[in-house]
Amino acid sequence: MSKVLVIGDSCKDVYVYGVCRRLAPDAPVPIFVPTEEKHNRGMAANVYENLISLGVKAHLKTNNLFAEKRRFVEKDTNHMFIRVDSGEDRIKRISDLSKSLLEPYDCVVISDYNKGFLTKDDIQFICENHPLVFIDTKKRIGEFCNDCSFLKINRDEYKVSKDFLDGPDWDNKKLIVTLNAKGCRFNNKIYPVEKVEIKDLCGAGDTFLAATVSKYLETGSMEDSIIFANKCATQVVQQKGVNTVAI
């Protein structure tokens, strides 16, 4: 069985579900009454959890102290009132990145939410020192990604880095662009997804990345991997909150 290293920033996703029945008398805002909470590990840890759920032997290298994303959501309508983030200042840069850290693994998955755990130099080092690297990063794409095997970004992230990705220094055969309800684009081909009722997009990109890696390690076919990843992402967006895929 292939061994995978997931490396990047992680957080704790908290969903506080509650009810709203009236407006506050002192301000024109709804009164939110919490009734339940749901806790998940998010960002790079969510990629890791999805890989584990898919039966992949994975290890997570991430920050020790998790930041927190706390969302307050009306449970009946699934309307989110506010998200409160905390703890990002506790995320410190990786201190023990080395060739020996990467060598035991058949694949390295970089899940970089640009919170400080990995710098561009760190990402470049990983790509230059491992033969199979998948990247999902919130950073603006540049030469530090050139030696990766595959780069997965969403449509908005692609627009930010379009000048570089459409330029001569980038190999388009390595680029995977997710397109939300329209599916995914790879090597100038669109892979559509089934139309479903979307309840929450949070974490769907992590599921897509994990599923792509899982199937690619099994088949070596990126086309098969994207088709499988589309199905997995479609499954989780139909559920409330951040969820791991179930197979």
C-alpha cells in the first residue's frame, strides 16, 4: 500500500447550530440560540482525514496548535450568520523540513492555506526533492511550483495566477482547476459533475484533492482520478458542515 505525507496548515472547524425566532429589542439583529456543535479537523487535516477514510495509509505533518474557524448557523435553513476565526497567529513555520522527512513516502500532498506553516521556499524544496508531489495552495502561483507533479486550484485562484499559468514557464498538463458546479478542467478537457442540491461547499476542495491522490496512486490515470474525485466532492457538498467522504 502506498504511503502518503500530507503537509500544511490545519485548523479546527466548529459549526455552532442554533435557532433564530426573533429580533433583539436593542438592535435590529436576530437573536441566535445555540443548540448543538459539530467539530472537525480542517484544512490540511481534512485532506488527511479524507485520505484515511478512503483507505490510504497517510501521515499528517502540520502545526501543533490549531487555529479555529467557528461558524454560527441556523440549523433549519443552514444560513450562516457569521464566522469567527482565531488562533492563526499561533501557526508557526515548519522547523524540521528535510529530505529524510520526505523519503519514506510514495507521494507528498501539500495542502497550503497560506497561514504560515509553509513558505514558497518550503514548497519549492519539497517539489525539488520528491518525485510525486500534489499541491493545493492559496498562494499566488509562481516558479516555486514548477517542479510539482500536479497543481490543484479552484477557478478564483486560477484567475489570480492566470498570467503565470498561461505563460511559457508552466506545463498545463499538471494543472487541475475545480469549477464548482461545472466540475473540473484538466488538460483542456472539462469533467462535469452531477447536479445536486448543495448544502455546504466548505471542505469540498480538500475531499477532491484527497480523492484525486487516492485514485491516482491506485490507477496512475489522472482522468480516472478526476472522475472519482468529482463523485466524492459531490457527496460531501450535499451534507451540512465539513465532512469526510464515505465509501
